[in-house]
Amino acid sequence: MNLVKLIQFLRDRLKTVTLVGIAVLVLLALADIFLVSNDEAHTPVEHIPAFWSIFGFAACVVIILLSKWFGHLGIMTREDYYEEEPSRTKEGHHD
């Protein structure tokens, strides 16, 4: 199965993929709360149940949003960007 088919397969089942993702996040948070001891925490925020799970999720969201913002600043451009004729005169004068 190639990558395009896999992406299409997951897009066709987006609701299921979302529910599975949320279930995995909840299970990881519960495992963090009940299975991980915070007796040796170094900072007060580490005593918050599932702190590192929440922190990791928030960090991923921030990375995705910053990447999309950065991409829209100029990395992503139209596909015909280089094919377009410049609006300058043919003599080479620049505005």
C-alpha cells in the first residue's frame, strides 16, 4: 500500500481515526495518572495529574500551528509561481 492510498483510506474514515486518537490520548493520560509516581517531581507543576501528557499534546499543537503559519508566510506558494510573467517592462527597468 503506498502512502497516497493510506492517506485516502484514513481520510475516508476520519471520524474513526479521530475517535481512536482521542481514546489513545485518554488511555495515555490515565496511565500517567495511575501508573507513574510523581513522588520525585522537581517542580510543583509536575504534581498535576497527567501534566506531561497535557504538556506534550499542547506542544504538538503549538508546533503544528507555528509550522502552518510559517508555511503560509512564504514557503508555500502557487504552483505556477515561476511560470508567471513578471509585471515589469521588457527593458529590464524595475519599479
